[in-house]
Amino acid sequence: MSKLSLRTVRDIGKQITQKELERIRQFIDTYSPFIGNRLMPAYATGVVGTRGVRLAEEQIYRISGGKVSGGVGGTGKKASGLEKVKIVHEEEMVTYSRVQGGDSKELLIVNNDGTLSWNNNFKKDHNLNVTTSQEHSQYFQNKRGSDSYIVDFEVPKYLDDLIKENAISQKGYKNNPLNQGGVAPKIVDDTVFQKHGFSGVAYETPDPINKWLIEYAQNAEIRK
């Protein structure tokens, strides 16, 4: 049983197919170790972290086509059986950017509806470099050549908070116990930010954070 247990998932009266249930199990088994490591340190007693569980709830809700809701709901309360909760949708968004083209790999595809897709020419566990600084993205684009461009997109603030809370410096990353087995985001280009006084932060995001950025991206557009 995973740290984010299936006891936090409930059938609310609509029939769930075996395939949907298996996808939910796979999601929990894949992502809950990362969610649980720092945001849910007391998972053994049923106390859960708000942002990690909210992400899990929304994904479970999507997988099941609205047939399943999370059980604890990130309230910080002790779990008490299978309890139906409301799926929370945050309105506050944070803008991220990625430089592509030129000397940079075109990992992201911007869809007509403003969502993002992964470029299948690359492995989906490929690390994704992004920044929350418009100045930094422009600076980096200037170094990548005339064929480069910037992909801007928005993600919910709770995902940005999750990344910030788990991110550690790229310096000494491999030997840092806070790297969480290599799934913690790296903070990169520190010296560039300090030298030029850029606001924001740049990350190198491994799997599964790279997938979450694509999954939750909205209002994506290309800036040249």
C-alpha cells in the first residue's frame, strides 16, 4: 500500500472500470513517494499535506472522469475512513517559461487550446528546464541563437509552491539527502540571477515534476 493510500479514494456511486482503477493505482504508486516525502511527513498517522494531496485528488478525479474523489482533501486533519471531499481548483496562477529551438531541445509542444504536450521525439523522463523569470528567459534565449523561442505558460500556484518547497541547489545535488532520490527539482543559474539582479528562479525539473508542469499548464503561447 502506498503512502497516499487507496483508502483516501472513494467510489461515489458511479461505476468505475477496472482500467480506470488501475490507472489510479499506478498514479498513486508513482507519485505518492515524492508527495509524501516532505509534504506528508506524518502520513503514517493519517495526517496529510495540503498541496501534495490536492494535486493527487485532481489527477485521480481526471483519470476517473469525475467518478472518484479524494478522501482527506488536504485539510490537515487526521483521516477518518472514506470521506467524500470537494475537488479544489485554485484560481491563482504563476507564469513559467522555457527557451527552445536554436541550441535548446524542443521538448514542449504548444497546442491550439493553450495546453502543452510532450514532444515524443524525446523520452518523457527527460529533465525539463524552466524559469519563472521573464528576464532570465530573454537572457537565455539570446544565448541560444536566432532560431530559438520562448514558451510561456501558467500553472496553479499550489504546483509552484510544491516545486519551491522541494527545490534544492544544483551544487552538491547528488550527495544532498534532500534530493529525494533524484526527484527533487534543482535550482539552477544562481550566479546569473545574482549578477544581473533577475527576479524569480530557474529550475531543472526531473520526472515526475516535468510531467506535472505539462499536465497543469494553461494559456501556453510562443514568444519570439
